[in-house]
Amino acid sequence: MVTTALFRNYHRLFQKQIPLFQTCITKGFVSEELVGEQVAEVITAREYNQSRAY
């Protein structure tokens, strides 16, 4: 998410360091492509088509 346009107004240092931190230290970096695939999977999954259900 940090590599998306959502963070375009943040400091350049933030834009460069956070993806490295997420990749190397927390192992939690998720690419835009994977995020898109996950969102598409949730949108099309039948078990998630009930509104206001958790």
C-alpha cells in the first residue's frame, strides 16, 4: 500500500523506507498486484456476499 498513490503526499524518505522495513524486518510487505487479487477474491467470494456480517 505504501507504494500506491495513496501515499504520494508523504515524505520521500517515508515512501522509500517503509517498503524496505515491511519487506526486510516485518515480512509484511504486500505488492499492489497481490492486494488487487485479494480484493477481487473477497468481492467475488460467495461467503462474503451478505451485507453487515462479520
